Amino acid sequence: MFHEISYLDPLQVFAQFADQPGSILLDSAQLRKNCARYSFIAVDPFQTLESKNGVIKLDNEVLSGNPFAVLAAQLEKFSQKKIQGLPPFQGGAAGFFGYELAHHLEDIAMAEKDDMQFPDMALGFYDCVIAFDEQEKRAWIFSNGFPEMDSQKREQRAHARLHALHEKIKQTPKFFSHVKNALDKKNLRSNFSMEAYQYSVRKVIDYILLGDIFEANISQRFSIKLSENYSAFDLYRKLRSLNAAPFAAYVNLANTFLVSASPERFLLLCDRRVETRPIKGTRPRGKNVDEDEMLAKQSFSSEKDHAANW
């Protein structure tokens, strides 16, 4: 079930839900041709799935095993047909996967330290989604009526949920408050000292020269404590104003806030085709065809780009 509504700024609509656990904004903050056309708001999941340290939680039920298998079973249970000609996410699972999920796919050693203890997997199952077409400036509410399984009850729930969400959207303020000032950089902390970072770089170079590895990503984590009057959503809005990105997101799940402004699409699976949009090894467009060809040749002949992408 769906209903087209008047187009509003997705960020402004989402401000009403940002502090509500389970709320997600998938934000095409920078419109690009052939990608990043749609934005989505998902709220009030009817079910959640979390995985950490070998423990899987499906709502209040504790399970063991492979979280991917549990996810696959739930996706099959709550499968739905997509309405053609409308934005692609019309309800379903949304959330985030952590790198530690690799241990369910590959036999590799666990990290020596996991001090943050973020979930390896955190997903909400959504029967209500607000979709925005940023190109045509149109918007819709979708409601599938899950977790009801009886067709009549599903239809009744979908209708009630759609109506309630529409009434909530109508309360969206016409004016948006200004983005708060940036955080005090003096309170910013890194998990690396300059000396430790330089040592890690030298160590990676040695490993490469020995032939043990061919590439490594040395991650540096910066942290800062938010003040009481500066929320995670304030941080997202500030980040968005400074760096609008085609694949941005704000996620409030599993007592964790995820704030992202990514220029890259990791994976898109559509009609049995997989697409990825990394920014490594790219070049800007030239001013003419000859300059385009020159830049393309530079990409193909670059040892660095080959090492990073092949």
C-alpha cells in the first residue's frame, strides 16, 4: 500500500524522528546522474536483529549460529513484491554491517582489541518507509502491514500505519533551525600518536617489501565527547552542510548512532548485476575528448591505481 504526498525536504521531515530509536535516514544529499536519486526515511521497526560476540538477538529472543542465516530466514518470511515505477526501497530490512561479520565468512583471527563493542550487525525490519525522488521532487509513503501475516489484518495495519505516518509528516515545521556551530576541535582525540602512526606506516612498508602483503589500510580513529546540547543529529546536519554526499546516512539503532557522508557506493545488486562505485583510481572529466582520453590513459597506466583496485 502506498500514498503519494507533497514533497518536503527529507532532512526537515526526519528531524521529527531522529531521536526515536530505530530511525534511519538514507540521504542522497548530493544529487548525481544515474545514482543517488532517492532518499528514504524508515521509522518504528516492527522487529530488530542484532549480532555481537556470537550472540544473535531477534527482538527479545536470543539465538546462536550464523547471523546471515537468521537474516535470510527473516527476509524470506517477510518478503514482498516491489511496486514497479516507484522508488526501490518500499519496506524491508535496513541498518548496518560491521567489519567483524567477516568472521562468519572467513577463518581469520579476531582483532586484538574491540573497545567500542559496536554491534557486528544491527538491522530494523520496517513496514513503513517514506521515499523521496530528489530529481522529480516527489514523495510517497509505503506501508506493507507486516508483521501481520493474515492478508486482511495486514491490509488493516498497513492502512492505519500509513495514515498515522502521514499525519505526523503534516506536522513538519515550515522553518528549520540553523545548524549549530562545529564542535570544539581542542577536545578532539586520536587513538594514534604521531610516532605510533609513523611506526605503523614503516611496518606496513616492510611487510610489502617482504612480500607478506600487497596493501594495507591504516585506520586512525578520532573521538570527541558531544556536549549535552549537541546531539548526534546536530553532528549529522553539520557534516551534511560541510560535505554533502551522494550516499549519506544517519542511523539510530541498537543504542548506536551512525553518521555517514560517503561519496562511494559499496555494492548495488539489481537484476543479478553487481555495481560498485569506488572513488579510488578516478579522474575528473576533461574539457574535451582529447583531454578525456589522456586522463583515461593515466588511470590505466597508474601503478598505484592498479595496486588499489585489482
